[in-house]
Amino acid sequence: MYLQRESNPDLNAVTAYGDDYIQVNQTKYTESIYFAPTGEILPLGLQDAAEIDQMQLRLLAGVQAKEQSPMDFLDDVGPGLENPQNTEIILLGTGSAQTFLNPRVTAELQSIGIGIEVMTTPAAARTYNILMSEGRLVVAALII
């Protein structure tokens, strides 16, 4: 299904999708990918939502551990996360069927204000385009 005729070359937009591909900026991908409105389209490296863990979500969101003071252990301060890319939401397309993630996997990012929405890949592609066009800092992770 084609979603739009033209795309802004400065922004990554899903321009079409089918059962076995995603097209971003008129380039067809036949493997699972992730991307933000700007930057590279990267391979996701997995075929099933069950493979996603906290480290994978950190990578998708672009978050990293905060620098800690050597004295933080005195206050029982655990490692915190910072969000240098200001990611607002991750849209996870889980293929043709919606597959939810374990809340323990998503809790870490949600605790720092990053939303994680899980839906079918076609729904995630459409939702990404809407949020991206509104200027939202969204990451699409689309499993084919």
C-alpha cells in the first residue's frame, strides 16, 4: 500500500509497505528496520518482538547511562538514564499480528518519559508518518 506520493528528502517517511517489505523514502527494505525522522535507516537485527529486551529498547531510543559520581553509592543511587536525543516515543511494529512486550522490559524507558507503543507493522508505519509530520521525536522499529 502506498502512503504518499512525495517525500521530503530531509525526513524519513514510510512511503509504502506490504507483507514482506517496508519502503522508506522510496527505498525498499525487506528486513526489519528502525529509524527516526532524521538520520540513517538501520537494520533492527531481529525477527520477533519476543527478542526485544531493555538493552534493545535503549538502543532504539538512543538513551545512555548517566555519569555517576563515585559517592552515589552512599545514597543508594542506582544508574540513571539520560535521553540526549529527546526521544518521545518508540513505535514498535510487530509484524502482521500485535505482540505485546513484558511490562518489565518497557518500564525502564517509561520511567524517564519515553512512551512505547506496540502495534502491527502497518499501523506503526502509518502512526509514525503522522507523528513525524507533527514534528514529534519518534522512533519506528518495524518488524517484517
